[in-house]
Amino acid sequence: MSDILHLRRAKIIAIANQKGGVGKTTTAINLGAALACAARRVLLVDLDPQGNASTGLGVTATQREVTAYDLILGDATPTEAIQITAVSNLSIIAATTDLSSADIELIDNERRSFLLHDALRQSAMEPLGFDYILIDCPPSLNILTVNAMVAADSVIVPLQSEFFALEGLSQLMLTLREVRQTANPGLRIEGVALTMYDKRNNLSQQVESDARQNLGDLVFKTVIPRNVRLSEAPSYAMSVLDYDPHSTGSEAYRALAAELIARER
């Protein structure tokens, strides 16, 4: 089977929520690791200037010579920017704080919203044969997040199981609608992932009930629990699946990956 046909099966998913602290990077790292453990070839694109996904997968500052910033600006090819990680089947394009200047530097570029799209869909990607490309977006609806949405087939929205969780979704939905109307008509919501869920907490249960009532089948069946191992893993530069494969956090991300894989056609 040709590389081109393989590339057509790849799914590009942006992981986005303009609110910080909702488990976005945690989901990017651990969903990527879970898909990789399920024998899928995964590329994680760190598009957050904080670079937490890169740090969480063991890419040190000195190893970030070619980054997502270089890829977007056209100064590097995907092959030059991609690094392997300690997780088999999981590669990464790392981030640095250089990305924080993207809004200003790209303001005069007529294709500023399409730069990541062009980079990830160029012919240099064809022989690499990834099954999934996950994009960890910054916690804001800036030009980087718009680039991710224009490049993506779909969006996963991590939703913290806390008060006011649903209120922040309205602006994100408006941005999704605008991207669909102007740049990427095929963009869809892959699903909403409830994170930091505590089944002993009435509030978590209420947020889940409200989310499922308002969003229906858009909400993944899997919920991601509050779990000490999930919090500890990044400090060891590991996914939770490597840090503690039997933790409830690991089990949840394997289940979330299984939901995604079940949609493969």
C-alpha cells in the first residue's frame, strides 16, 4: 500500500480550550501515548509557547534546536522538526517561547492562518506514515490556535469538571464556526473530554450531567479522573502510561484512545 494512501488515513486532531488548567496538555501527552501503545503511529505537535508537552515527554531545552516555530515560518521541513520520544510510536515537534511572538510576526502574512496546514500536509509528510497528528494548542484563541483548527480534521475539547466549565465553551464554538465558514469547512468536534473528574464529588457529577444534557453524544463516554499519578508523571518527563501503567489515569486514557480507534474507518 502506498504512503499516500496511508497518509490519507491519518487524522489530525487539535486539542483546544482557551481556558488554562483544564488538562489540555495532559490529554495531548497521554492520549498520544495511549494511541501509540495501541500500535498507532502518532505525532504530537506542541503549539503552546510554554512547551509543557515537550517537557512532559522529555525534550530538554537544549534539544529544541528545530521547533514548531521554525516549521510554521517555513524555515524547517517536518522531517527536520520531528523528534522521536522515549515512547515507541510517538514522535514530537517541540515548542519554545519563540511561538509567543507569532501573532506579531505573522500579521502581514496573507496565509498566516494556513501555515501549519501547509506544513503538515506537504509532500514531505507522506513517507512518515503517521496515523494520528495531535496538536496541543495554547490556552487562548490566537493565531496559533486558529492555525491548528485550519490544519485539523477535528477538535477535542478538554472540559474541566468544575463550576462554570460550560460557560467558556461559547467563544470556542464561535471560533470553530468561523474557521468552518472561512478556511476549513470540514472541521468538526471530535468530542468533549471531561477531565479532573471526581466521582465522589457532587459537582463533578452535576457538570457531567449538564455537559451530556447540553452536548449529547459530543461528550466522550470516557471521563478522565483526578489522579495523583497524572499530576506526578510530567515531573519525571513521562506519560502516565509509562510512569504508572496501572493507575486510573492510565486506564482512562487507554479507554479514550479506544473510543477514537473505534471510529476508524
